[in-house]
Amino acid sequence: MIFERIESPGLAHFSYLIGDRNEALVIDPRRDCDIYVERTLRRGVRLRLILETHRNEDYLTGSVELARRTGAEIWHADGHLAYEYGLAVEDGQEFFVGGLRLKAIWSPGHTAGAMSYLLYDPEGVPWMVFTGDTLLAGSVGRVDLFGGEAMANLAASLHETIFAKLLPLGDGVIVCPAHGSGSACATGTAQRSWTTIGIERRSNPRLQHTERGEFVRDVSRMLPRPPYFRQMEIRNLEGALLPNELPTPPPLPPAEFREMSGEAQVLDTRPLEGFGGGHVPGSLSLSLESLSEYGGWFLNYNLPVLLVTDPEDVSEPVRRLIRLGYDHIGGYLAGGMQAWHAQGEISRATTTMTAHDLCRRLDDGMALHVLDVRGQEELDREGRLARAQHIPLTQIPELWKSIPRDGRIAIFCGSGRRAMIAASYLEQRGLQDLIVVLGGVSAWQSTSCPIEI
Amino acid sequence: MIFERIESPGLAHFSYLIGDRNEALVIDPRRDCDIYVERTLRRGVRLRLILETHRNEDYLTGSVELARRTGAEIWHADGHLAYEYGLAVEDGQEFFVGGLRLKAIWSPGHTAGAMSYLLYDPEGVPWMVFTGDTLLAGSVGRVDLFGGEAMANLAASLHETIFAKLLPLGDGVIVCPAHGSGSACATGTAQRSWTTIGIERRSNPRLQHTERGEFVRDVSRMLPRPPYFRQMEIRNLEGALLPNELPTPPPLPPAEFREMSGEAQVLDTRPLEGFGGGHVPGSLSLSLESLSEYGGWFLNYNLPVLLVTDPEDVSEPVRRLIRLGYDHIGGYLAGGMQAWHAQGEISRATTTMTAHDLCRRLDDGMALHVLDVRGQEELDREGRLARAQHIPLTQIPELWKSIPRDGRIAIFCGSGRRAMIAASYLEQRGLQDLIVVLGGVSAWQSTSCPIEI
Amino acid sequence: MIFERIESPGLAHFSYLIGDRNEALVIDPRRDCDIYVERTLRRGVRLRLILETHRNEDYLTGSVELARRTGAEIWHADGHLAYEYGLAVEDGQEFFVGGLRLKAIWSPGHTAGAMSYLLYDPEGVPWMVFTGDTLLAGSVGRVDLFGGEAMANLAASLHETIFAKLLPLGDGVIVCPAHGSGSACATGTAQRSWTTIGIERRSNPRLQHTERGEFVRDVSRMLPRPPYFRQMEIRNLEGALLPNELPTPPPLPPAEFREMSGEAQVLDTRPLEGFGGGHVPGSLSLSLESLSEYGGWFLNYNLPVLLVTDPEDVSEPVRRLIRLGYDHIGGYLAGGMQAWHAQGEISRATTTMTAHDLCRRLDDGMALHVLDVRGQEELDREGRLARAQHIPLTQIPELWKSIPRDGRIAIFCGSGRRAMIAASYLEQRGLQDLIVVLGGVSAWQSTSCPIEI
Amino acid sequence: MIFERIESPGLAHFSYLIGDRNEALVIDPRRDCDIYVERTLRRGVRLRLILETHRNEDYLTGSVELARRTGAEIWHADGHLAYEYGLAVEDGQEFFVGGLRLKAIWSPGHTAGAMSYLLYDPEGVPWMVFTGDTLLAGSVGRVDLFGGEAMANLAASLHETIFAKLLPLGDGVIVCPAHGSGSACATGTAQRSWTTIGIERRSNPRLQHTERGEFVRDVSRMLPRPPYFRQMEIRNLEGALLPNELPTPPPLPPAEFREMSGEAQVLDTRPLEGFGGGHVPGSLSLSLESLSEYGGWFLNYNLPVLLVTDPEDVSEPVRRLIRLGYDHIGGYLAGGMQAWHAQGEISRATTTMTAHDLCRRLDDGMALHVLDVRGQEELDREGRLARAQHIPLTQIPELWKSIPRDGRIAIFCGSGRRAMIAASYLEQRGLQDLIVVLGGVSAWQSTSCPIEI
């Protein structure tokens, strides 16, 4: 028997490979599906089935590509949508792989046609439930993705799904969601990497509101919706194929890179200190760990991507772009920034300052506009900076014009990572004299601009 | 947060790496502990603690070696024993790693001083319990290892441990045992690779006997005790170090191999068909998948091991031997059997026959002694062969003299794998005219020697 | 600067990756070209050029596939042929990659339009010459591939190429041929894995005949021509693409395997002892090391291939089949022979006997027909077996009907490997009572059937 | 037959594994010798011999460690030195491995007792010569390592070695030196990665001076001698063992790192832009590609090293430190600079400026002291900066006090890499207002401080 959880960092995405007696199925495959092909080959199993828990909005699935390569059947949830491939799962439908059995459970809430799949162990005991984005460790899926009007109904459905369908499976059943901690599809997921019905029933904050009205009020929140979700929704209906294989973008010598950058977007995935120290003018800073989370907010589907990375780091950014459907990657800077400088190309630096130093200067009377790009819940939890303008990072593209263009601007985010993203975006738009603040609220000790809880 | 289960095939052994905020601990490390060093390095954590659930009897732990390489502290269960290293855990003792907490639960049963460790999730919820050999998926640990007299007390303790300590943790708690399906430390383990208190409470056959007396009767069974267990028990008190690094035995040209084999034991890990087709006279057949399970019954600690493998297959047999403490590996046959034959060395073949053919010949009146080496529970489940002598494989070293030495002997085990082990052992002792039967009871269709249920 | 030789075992094929300043070229890529894509990505170079030394006859090139994946240009030798892709190289044409220069040298002999490529080092010194199948370590390419009439002209051209073009490059130039020791494109290649003009001039036996007539006589020999060469020649003009990616054949449970085998050819790649010990009836024995060398003589392009391998060994046989254009691989036996036997499927064994034992029995008067499948040059070198019938392995498909069908047949080849291939082929055709002799002439000590030099 | 060249980047070091018929030898193994153990195991050969070409001065050999792990014999060149292990090779001594033969050729010049080893191919043809640091592609070994007095004699010996011993081996012989392009043991090595006697005879600039006096004058140059050479020489006589296995330094949370740094040296191996953007105060910038080349000039053997790296990059810096004998590595900064900043620790930035910008400011009259850290030969080749102070990077530790401490200092090196090393060193010593110039002479366009050829 095979049970393997495959984690895709960045998206905090979990897919699952389940096999028995030379047969296997995959639940919610990611787009770069080579891993499933490789694993089934190594384990000596034949992929028969691909099951989806819902029409995904935060990444492209690999279902069509994987089916093409293995001959597996694709079964959809959200079967009311106009898929161009695969078959629609019915509530209660059973699937078999080797001696194992799974049963589909219609689980509306996150989407109207979401499915969970209950897996019985080889001896027929209810064992694991694959809940997609419906029930996650410490959280439940967002119900706001289809707009404010649909939200109330979805929230009510979610209550029914969780309390009337999932919890009754029994405390001992292992819950296998589609995301771990840090996904855009849910907020407040817990850090525990494995969970059960029992643990969620006892300690998931959302599940403490057992009464329907209360539950609905609790989960009905409009959250920012990344603009790329729309793309994902459309392309997941069409069935995204890989361009060919995973792209292998060519190295571009500095002069060629510069010329091509005129009709492209330059993405710099180096750590923020490297970006601050020197970068290609007009490039966007999204370090590897930020790429999956914020790429969909800042990257344009209509322009090719040119990459600046540390040497030999190109495969991983490519994978992460592909998962979000940024298929046109024009190349990467050959030899990195060192080659760029060696060729005498122009670069820019972004000033960084520790929170400690900045506070000292603020208190010494330095004239500064402070821009805080943390999210609302962080402000609630950690306190506001008095005198600071607050625009959450993801709303910068919409609201950046409200930032005063004259004078020095210090950007704060609690570490420097998001501040550097914002700084790179603002630099593209012509703002100057930007300072990225390194370090968080614990290092922020200012009398003139104190933290207010 | 890091949670990783590390599986050692063959022994069906599970060890666990748990980490948080740059700190980590390992539970029940195996002897070839390079994997933990490599993982902690890759994950950026420092190993602080090594926890043992009991004094192991079926493999050598890597605790001392791992502590030497990382500086971690070793904490023992079964602290009443005379360990030459490490510290003894107390019931209720707490351990911390990053922001995580574990609590020791004294869990006598499999051994008198076994400990379970309850892990709380980052938010303080009881999350996982590491039960060692006390509670396994579908089974409980053996209570017969300390002899018939101790058995009753241990069985009663086990009842208390399970019903008064472990089950009350709650159905939702995930159970992480030290073994999966196929270990010598328990019988009847289920195939499900992950489990919970709730699943075990509902479906573990042993746990259906909730009443103490009934439970004690059910679990009190004397089972065969592999002779190597004694070695493991002693050396696990001493604290086994690796010889140096993992040994890298030299390739031996055929003539050198032959000469050295005079004072060594030759172990052939090729698939049984290869062994049957031609092998070094006097060698023992233990294919890779049999090695961990049966090596401890048939290999001698006082003789060096010489290996015959398929080309480039030598690392994995070496690891498996080392886990059992067979440290002196003299070399392997350079170029495999092909080189052996090319040099004109003498080899032997073992006749194989499918069950179908053998039955036909039996029914045609061929004179044959049938030796069945299956275990008692298989006979009970699948039926006996009328007219066959029955000696379970592991008792062959003790009882082989009862096998008639004149005439042809067909050895049956349900597949051929164990029959070939037996045949190689008997061939070493001078028996001839041996036939290994390929295939199982479903293929056995004989009227003269039918299956009797 | 990058210089990498990529070896494809089995075919003893060498291809070369050469790069400088972010650009690269490949000479004579093999069909499974993932390795070049992976290397160029890792080395940070862009593949610009694919150069071929001649229209290959012994394997499928990966030129078209590699060009599709990287955008590189393909340049052909043998440009007079009707290629469906790429461009024809002219004598003297120069190629540039980074700061490196190569010059094409028309090198007829092995084929009429073969090209060598002289590479200058970064400072302009003649450095390496890529000679394809024209000049190899210790040998020269065959001149008989276009039939007896063309042979004399090709041999004369080869003399001119070697003595007037290649040797004058200077003793210090490094020779990089397309094949190492053990290829079907040349005989008598030396074991030295790297060589130079100087070493070849001094010690290549063919190059000691400097006078044209003498040289032509020496090299003009009609050798066996593997039937698959014709396929390779045609498909290399068309430009073979990979079916998709490298195929990942499915595991087939025994019953399904048996059913499919009715319209397929079963290929068993296990070591010969395993095949001898038990195999699927009707299967062909070609162990992994024999597959590239003999597959093209024994496998049929019009039937799917079903594989029997040792567990988890399936990728490498698949690669080797794909290199020869056997693209339709229907699957492999799930669980190997052990599963086959466990399901009660019928198998056959092939008797093996050491040379030593066989000779003893021969001398004791056993009635035996001895079939020797060694090649003519081995007979010349090692001696004939008196009383044996001699048919080289590769001529068995043509001449097997001349083998007497009644009585026991012992097949000898000097090790057992080729004898087992022959035995499996003859078994397919209904011959019985076959004995494969293990071991070589050094172990053959018979008075009744002595070795005659 | 096995012939493998193993390259150690950074040191540009080549070692060689040569094997035949299950036996192997290694020439000049590096200290982290796991690679040889792993290769011999994979190739099925037993390591019998370790040959050294001379007592190495630029890295620690792995001979003793490798012998301990494999049982191989160690044979020294420079046998007049007081080695504490191994045996001394005699001129003309022969070694055998499988069917291969090597002959030692006494080759004084780089050291007094250097040996070359001539390898004959399996057919007895002189094939390859392993020349250590005596003859390299495009260069010859330094003769100044034993001081000015010994230099004349060594230079004369080198003339004899090359012209009377090596060149007569014949143009076709392949030359296998101990270093490729970029080693501290020779200057001006060519980029060609493989070479022959013939190529060197024709195009090695040193070898164009065939007359002894002329040759001696040409090669007799006192070059900077890295201070760590002395350590290497001593420890290579003692026979360096690895501390245990390769060290696996622990991750240190920021506060612990800061505390430990008081009695340690902090080494930052990130790319220079990252270091410039923000670093631990007092840390030394040596990016991964600079570490082997400059580590021996700037690191102290008496202080533990603490590392700052990009995430998960720690193994490679550790290997490179170990090769130079920096065995005491106290740990690395857990979570990198991001964690450092998040904890509110103090950091420093180093100002960078492109050459283009700097020149503009210089010409606008900005007051600046320009420090040029290029080597003398670069100045000769590329021109001097008028008005700049010139101190080659490796002489900074000796001469830094001559740098004016008041006012702004711009450091130029042609790319920024060496300038950042110098800046970090000067910052440690209290200099402030340092600017690292990015880009080279081609980008330097200043009228006030022009380039003078």
C-alpha cells in the first residue's frame, strides 16, 4: 500500500498519491506533474485515476497533462462547470484502486460543487478524508470567492458540510486537506502538518461556532482576492497543458537581457539584501519564498518574464511560475548581477535600514513618510505605527497613487521582505528616496512614532 | 515545523524527526544514522534530543553514534536497565524542542519500562503519540519476550497502558508506532500506514477485548524468538557505534572469494530464480526482502559475511546487515556470478518447479517428500498439505535433522522465497535432490496430496 | 569553458557537450536527449548548435527532439542524403560557440559524406578532433555498410581521410570518436578511453598500413550487418522524435501480462541465472548488458515489447530500447517473476551446467550435440571445440534450422550470456532439452571434445 | 577500465581515479575524500594505491583518511621530507593496478622531489602522464615556494624535467596535471581543460624558451605566497584526518550567533550584492567563488569560523573550508540575514556604486580616495587608474595602514568582488565611508581620473 503526500512549497499545496496492488490515484495534482510520473514508475504502480476536490483557483492543476502521460481518468468536482475534459463526480460515487475504496462526499462551501473523498483502509475502516479547501488544519476554506451575494449561501452550505457530513465521520479519521499553513485559499491555518477530525473538532477556532448563524457570521468575510485567481479558474476549466516539458529558459548575456527587458517584466528572485545591494533598474523583487504568494498580485500574464537569480537557481523559480500559469519565461540573466556589473550595465540600489536605526533617526527629527504594508490582521495583533500610512502590500497596485511622491519614504512590513516588494514596485513607477526597513515590531522603539495597540 | 517519518524497509521500522525553530529531536533512531544528520543539515535544525521508546530487541539503535556526531542528549526508556550511556526518562517528564512540547507516558507492556511520548501541536493541542512497540496499527506489541513467567504481568500492564493511558488521550490523536506492517515485534499489524487512537479503538482486533482477563488471554502467546534478539538487547545497552563509517566491502575476484569463503559465511541476496539458476556452493539464499526478516535466524555473528549480489547492489544489503549488527562484511563477489562462471569456478543449481507441475507429477505417482515451511497461522488460514511434513522456516535450524535424507524433497512455502532459503540451508548440510516449489496454495491442485482446511 | 563527454553504455556511444560564455553545442546527441537539456540548464549555457558527424546507422539521434526543446540549429554530415530537417555542413565550414571555433573536415570512409570537426582551444590552438566513426581508439570505422561494390571506394577514401587529413593535424591533437570499446560500428577498438593522433599513429593496428593498397586490403572486410541498421538509417533521415517523453510503461499484473503477451514479444532483461531459474514461456533473454548489442538482431519492430525485469529496474531497459527505436513498450510484469509464480502462472526453466561438469559428462559418454555461438574471430583466437557445430549468435535467426532437433543440445559461448540468448530463441521455436554452458574455454577440459587451435 | 578526473572547484584541483579489473588507484586525493569511496563502491573496484605527485602546499590531501577507510597504500613524492605516514616513491618505480602499469618519473622543479607518473594503456602504449604541479596546460609550476635562494636551482631542475623527461614522452601523450585554470600554484594556466605533450610543446608560452638560461629567467619570479601554505605543508607531512566525518555545523539563532561571534570570525559567503545590502557587523565577505582563492589570506586558523550564507547553502562552504584545514566551524546563522533583522539585531550596509556613476561623480568634483586592489599583471594589461592608490587585495592585510582614514574611499577591482572583500576587511579595522565600485575598466570613463596604459 502506498500513501504519499506531495508538498509544493510556496503554494503550501498538498497533493496525494494513493496506491495498492499496482494501481494508483492522485488527488489534486499540481501542474508540474513529473513528480507523479516518476513516483508511480519507481513504486511500480499504474496511475488509473485523478480526482479533484474542486475547481482550483490558486494554481493550475496538472490533471490533463498527467492524464495524457499516463492514460489515467480525470474526475472533477464542481461538475456543473463547463470543463473541456474529464468526467463529473457524483455525490456518493465510489472509486477503487487495488483493494482500496474511496467514496465521494459532496462538500459545498468553498465552492458550490466541492467534493471530499473518504478513503477506507484495506480492512474497510474509514481512514482518511481528503477535504480539499473545505476543512483545513485550524481553518476552513474561504467562502467569498464568488462574491458577496453568493457568500451567505456558501457559508451556510459549509456549515452543513462540516457539521453534518465531515465531523460525523468520527474523531479518529485523518483529515488530508489540499493546503498547509500559508495558503491564499484560507486564513489562519494552523501549523500542525497532520490532523484529524477529532483535533479539528476540539481546537479549530472556526468549528467552535457550532450554531449555524454564528458560524456563518464568523466565516463570512470578504478577503482580498488575488487577480490571478480569475486566470486559474478559466484555465482549469480548459485544462492546462505544460507548454512542452518544463521550460528551460536560456541564459541571456547582459546586453541581450537589457534589450529584451524593454518588452518584458524583470523578476528578481534573490534574497532582499541582494536586491537592495544592486538590481536591474525596473525589476520587481520577489524572493523565492514570496513568489508563489505574491506573484499573482504583481506579475502580468501578457508580458514575458525575465529572471535575475543567484547562480544556478533557475529551476525552482521556473517551477513556481509555471504553477501559476506564467508560461512565457524569456530567459535569465547569464552570470547574474556580477556579469551585469562587469559589463558596465547600469544598476540601482535600494537603501535599507534596521528598524532600530530608523527609529533613532525618526526621533532625531528626520523627515520621513512611513508606509506600513502589513495586513489588517497584523495591525490588529501587533499594533499600528502612529503617524504611518497603511496600505497592505497586495493593495499597493491599486492604491499606490495615494502615497506622497515628494520626500523620503520608509517602508515597513515587519521583516523587510514585503517592504522590498513594495519598494521595487514603487521604484518602477518613478518613486525615489525609498528606504526599506529591516526588522519587525519588536525592534521598533520610537517615541515620535510609537506602536499603538 | 518539521515532522518526518523515516522508514527503514525490511525491518518495517519507523523513526521520527520532529523539529521547530532550528531545534530537533529524533525518536528511536536506526543504526545507520547518516539520514538524520543529512536531514537536520538540510532543514537547518540542530539535533538536541534523542528519545527512545524502549530498549530495542530487533535492531541496533543509532543513538550513541548520532549523539557523537551531533551532540544531542540521549534519553532512555527502560531506565532500570544498566545502560552504559544516556539518561533515564521519568514518567511525566517533559521535553521541549523549539516551541513544541512532549510528555513521557510510562507504558509498560511490551517491556517493563517502555515509554510513549505525547506531542502537543504548536498551539498546545494533544496531537501525536509515539507508542514504540506498545500500540501499533491493528496490533499490540509482543509480551512474551521476557519469558513465560513475565508474560502474565506484562500483559496485564499492557492492558492498563492501553485502556487507562493511551485510549483516554482521545480518538483524534495520531498514533505513531515504531513499526509498520511486517515486523518481528508484533503479529498481525494492519496495512494502514497511518493511524489514530480512534481508528485503533474501533478496529484493532486486540483492543476489542476491553476486559482485562480477556485481553490478557488474547495477547499472551509465546511466539518464536529470533536468536539475534539477545545480541541486540546486549548491544543496545552498551551503545553500538558504527564500525567507522558505513562499511564499504571490497570486491573480491572469484579465486580470492573462494579462498576467503572457507572461513566465512556466503550470503546470496539475489532473487530466488537467480540463486536457483546457479550459486556458489554452500551459500545461503536470503534475497534483499528476506534479509532483515530472516537474517537474524540464519546468520552467525562469529563469521564474516561474504556477499553475492547482482551488480552494483551492494550498499543496500550492507545497510541491512549493519542494522542487525553483522559488522564484519569481508567483501563481495566482483563481477557477480558471471565472473564466477567465467573463471571456471564450480557452482550449483537448485531445481525449481511450479506448484502446477509438481502436483501433476505427484499425481502421476512421483516419489517425493513434501516439506512445508509456512508458519502455523498460514496453515490455519490457508490449509495444510495432506502428506506434507511441516516445519516453519525459522525452526529449520533446530529441526532439520528430522527431515528424511534419502529421496527427493519438494519444499513449499507459498511463493518459493522461503523455500529457497530452506533449500540453501539444507544444501549446506548435505541434503540433495531438493526441489523448490514456485507459487502458492491457489496453484496447488493435487488429488494425491490435497489441501486440507 | 565546458567540455563534457557523455557516454551511453550498451552502445558504447560518446556524444560531446562543448560550451563557452553561455553558449553550447552538442555533437552526435543520442535519442534520449534529456541529459543535454539538463546539463545546459545546470551549466548556464544555451544550446545553439547540434553537429552530426555522419548519418548514424546504429542508434537514433536525438537531434530533432533536442532542437525542438532548445531551439538549436541542426547541421548534418552526409548532406547528399534526403534529410527532412536541418542543414548540410560544407567542407571547411566554421562554427562558433562563445569564443571557440570548430572547422568541418570532410572525412569520407565510413560513409561518403562523413565530417570530422576540429576544435581550436580558446587561444586558437588545434585541440581536439571529433572523428565520429571514422577514426576510433585502435580502430577505424567499417567501410562495408553500403555493400561490396561501394566498399573499395570507401576504403580508398578512408585512407585519404586518415593519412592526408587527420594525421597531419599533429600528434598532440586529442581524438574524440563517437564510440568507445564495444560498438557495432567498428571492430577491434582499444580499451583506452581517451586518445590522441599521436597514440593512434603509433599504435592503431589499422594505421600501420600506410600504403594505400595495403590499407584498403586490410580494412575491406564484409562484417555482419545488424538488420536494425536499415531502420536507423531511414528514421535518422526522417528525424526521430521521442514518442512523447520517455515512455513510462505500466506494470501489468500476471494475468494481464499473459493475455497481452499473445500479441507481443516478451523480453527478459534479468541476469542469465535468473532467466535460467525460471522465466515466462516464450520470452527472449537479453540481459541489460546484452540489450544494446543484440537487441537489434532479435527484436521485432512490429510487435510491442513486454518486459520482465528485476524489481524497479525498468527505466534503464526502456532507455536502451528507445535508443534503438523500439518505441512501443506495452508494459512490464508487475512484481516480477515472484508475482508470476505466486499467481500460479506457468514458467519454464533452462538447464545450466558449468563447463567443467559438462566436459566430465561428455567424456563419460553422454550423448550431446554441442552448439558453439561464438564469433569467428574468437574461434581463431581461442580455438574451436572439436565436434561442435558453429553458428555465431547473430546468425542464429538465419541458420537455426540447421540445428538437429532431436536429442540434447549444449550451447557454448564462453560465459553463458550469449548461450542463454540463443537458448531462449531456440526455445521459442520449439527446441527442447537445451543446456546452457556456464564458463569459458579456460574451464573447458574435455578429452572427447577438445579445443583445437 | 576506469579513468575519471575529479574536479574540486575553487581550488581548480584535479585528482584522478584509475581502475582496471576490480582494482583502483587515486592520484592526489583531496581531503574530503568521500567522493573516492563512493565512486569505487559504485564502480566495483577496490582502492589499492594512493599516489602523490608532491607534498602539496595549497590544500590538505585526503591520503591518510582515504587509506584509513579503504586500506589502500600511500606512496609519497618528496620522500626526503619527514612524513609521518606512507612510503616514498623511487624514481622509475612501477605500480600496477589490474592490467595497467604506471611508472614514476622524478620531476624536480615545483618541489625538489616531485614525481610524475606515466600511465601505459592496456596494450602497453605510453598514454597519459600525471604531472602534478610540474607541467600544466599553458603554464609550469611555481619555483619560488622555497625562497629566492632555492629558486635558481629549482628552475634549472624544472628545465631538465620538462625538456629532458616530459617532452620526450611524445606529442601524443595526454597530460593530466593537478590543477586547471585558476590555481594559486601556477600563473597563466590556459583555459583548455584537457591537453597533451604536443599541444604544450607547441603553445605553452613557458615552453617556447627552450634554452636553459632563458627558461630559468622566464620562470624565476617571486610571487605572493599565501600565508596558509605554511599550514598546509606542515599538516600534509603529519597526515591530516578529517575531524570526524565532514562537520555539520549547527544553526545558531541570531542572539546565540552574536554572542559566539565575540570569540570567532564571521564569514559571509553570500554574493557581494547581498553583503553590501546588509551584513553582520565585523563579518568578512568571501563569496563562495572567492573562498578557496582568498580564504587562506584572510582567515585565521586560531579562531572558529561562524558562517552567514543564503539559506541551505552551508555544505559547500564547509567543504571548501575543510580543504584548507579550517576545521573548527562553530555554526551558521539560522534563518540567514532575514532572521537576523527580524530579531532586531544590528546590521551594516556597504555602499556600492557602478563604475559609471562613480566616474560621473568624480568628474563632478566629488572628493574621493580611490583604492585599486587589482594585481600588478592586471594593471600592466588593463592600465592604471590615474590618482588611485594601488594595493593588491592579498597585500591589504599587510599594507592597509597606508590607506588614509579620513574621507570617503572608493575601492575598485574590476568587478566588485575583490573590492567587497577589501571593504569588509577595512570595515573590521574601523574604516568608514567605503564605496565598492561595481564593474570594470570597460565601464570606467572618467576625465579626472583616466585610465593610463
